[in-house]
Amino acid sequence: MHRIERDLLKVELAVSLKTALGRNKALLRPNRLPHENDALCDALAAAVIDLVDCDSRAVVQTETYGYSAHGPRQGKWGIDEPLP
């Protein structure tokens, strides 16, 4: 197990988004209805999720540590939780 560098993830995400946009070009035309824009957002979100959370990768979150004015506060890597 190893941590994925942000630069590598950025490149992979850019390629994934460009591919998703290419598959959904019809949704990029101007003057689309709001629900059609939602379809494009859903397609882009699916592309990101398929890249980040797949058979060989997982998203990991720290435990909740206390509360703030906005709700539960997630811990921070290297402070509340050991670095992955």
C-alpha cells in the first residue's frame, strides 16, 4: 500500500474528465435545461469516483474529533491520526 502523489492524481483526473466530457459532448451545448446540466455533472462525478474509488484504490477518512460550529470536525492526518 502506498500513497498516491497529488500530481499523479491530478493528471489522471484531468484525463478522466476529458474522456467523460468527450463521451457527453451533447450535454455541453449552450442553452441546456437544468436537468440536462445535472446529467453532465453526474457523468463527471461518476468519472471522478471511478478513478479515485475503484478495485485498486480506496478513499480513507479520519475519525471524527469533536464538533465545530458547522457540525462534526474530522481529524487531520499527522495531527489526530497517524499519516497513512
